[in-house]
Amino acid sequence: MNDIVLLVISLGIILIGAELFVNGVEWLGKLFNLSEGAVGSVLAAVGTALPETIIPIIAIVFSHNGAGHDIGIGAILGAPLMLSTLAMFVTGVAVFVFRRRRVTGTQVHCDYSSMRRDLTFFLIIYTLAILAGLIPVEHRIWQMVIAMVLILAYIWYVHLMLTQERDIEAESSIPPCYFDRQAEVPATGRVGIQVFLALLCIIVGANFFVDSITAVAAAYSVPAFVLALIITPIATELPEKFNSVIWISREKDGLALGNITGAMVFQSSLIPALGIVLTDWQLNTGALASALLALAASALLLVYLLRHKRMSALTLLVCGGFYALFLTAVFTGIISG
């Protein structure tokens, strides 16, 4: 019962953090004259990716056995699967739930150039990360080369996004800054404090959530593999999902989708590079299957985007089917750790 109470409390903390964060990060983007793509795909994505970044590091660095490495690798590869499938599905559901309060209804207006860049980057770089996991340990030097390529690629990506011009015509109103509500344009310092405290709420809430989920999983004898590839990533991806739902409800579809695709870029480059450096990076069947399904869902999104120059709520919902396929394969024993 205590674990269930902690679960509910942690969800509330994450929700509060997400609301403070989306408000603060929008103001940061405006104050520093950043494009919508930079705000959603870099600031928001990296900020809310902190919880799922911390977990594999802890599992790998502080574990003295192979299970810790397996859990770490599973958490690293589970995050892109959650983002490209479940997070997209939740965003699609949010579009339909809030359709009556949205002027555009069920139409999804994304930033075409930013989303195309994010998805293309993800497909190429994540494929490299997966190929590194198929290289035998005796050829580890090539794994390290790939890790360096992943790091440099993300640095290039961030530079590209931060130097992108802000589209003034596409701007929409931003609610008053919670930490400076009386000011028409809030002080940068107060916005920074709000974002910092929001991230703190998100990290603390996510850690409490993972602890309570882990306790519940242990009580029901859930295998470590399922915990690493399914339960933990779902818990740690909550900030991205909540942020995107909030932005969808306010018809800021570009920020909602950019938050997810930007996190996909981050989780396919820097974090796998970290995994390659800290482990032998040998992928088991379950990890490889999750990676391939993430690539397949992303390819579907990119193909639709290139053909129609926009995104569809139905396509976002279809992405959830890839996650359902993965769950079915895991629980029927088709794939295992």
C-alpha cells in the first residue's frame, strides 16, 4: 500500500515539475531568441531526458556484476523504444482528447524541417549505435570509434539547432512565468530558477516513481529484463509524455513533437556512446528487438512526414502498435533477455 501511495505522490511531483518546466523553457527560448526547434528538441528534450540518463549510469557504474551492465544497456535501448512508440501514441491520444478545445481539431501541425532532421538523424545515428553492439569484443577499437562519431554528431546537431533563426510569425502566446507573474517579460534569473526547480521536481519525482515501481515489480516477481526494458523506461519517459500532452492541449504541436524527437536524438547518440565506453556493449536478443522496433516506428513517421509534409494523429497512434508488438513478443517468450 505504501508503494502505491508513493507512486501517486511521485506522479503528482512529476506533473508539477512538467508544468513549471514547459512554461519556463518557453520563456527561455523567447528571452534568448531561440527557434521553436531549439526549444523543443534541445532545451526541453535534454532537460526531461535527465531521469532516464541517470538510471543506466547508476546501474553500470555502481554495479559489480554482469546484471548491472545488462540493466544499464536495457535502459539505454529501452528509452528510444518508449519515445518512438509509446510517447508518440500518448501524444496522438492527447490530440483526440483535446480536439474540442483545439482550433485545429485533430490536425497536427509540426515543424517540418526540425522533425525531418530529428528523425533522419535518429535513424542514421541509432543504427550506428546498434551496429556497434554487433561488433565482437576483440574488435573493441571500432566500437570506440563509433562512440566518438555519436558524440561528435550530437555536438553538430546542437550547434545546428541553436543557430536556427526564431520564426517570429509562428509565435504563440506564452502564459505568465510562474516565478514572475506580474512582469510582461520575466527576468532571466527568475526563469532560470523556475526551470532548475522544475527539473529538480522531475528528477526527484521520477526517482521516487522508479523506486515504487521496482518495489511493486519485486513483489510480483517481475524479471530484471522486463524491469530494464519495459517498466523503468516507461517511468523515466513520463516527463516527455507529460510535457507533450500539456503542449498539445495548448496547440503547440511543434514543441510537443520536438520534445520527443529531440529526446530521441539525445538518447540515440550521447547515451549509447556512454554505454559503449562503460560496457562491452554486446546486445542480447531483447535489446536488439527493441532497437529494431524503434527504428521501424521512426521510419514510419519519417516516410509519412516526407510524403505529406505534416504529421497525422492517426500515424502517431499507429506507432503504439510497435510497442504492443514488443510487449507481446516479451510476454509470449518469443524474445527474452
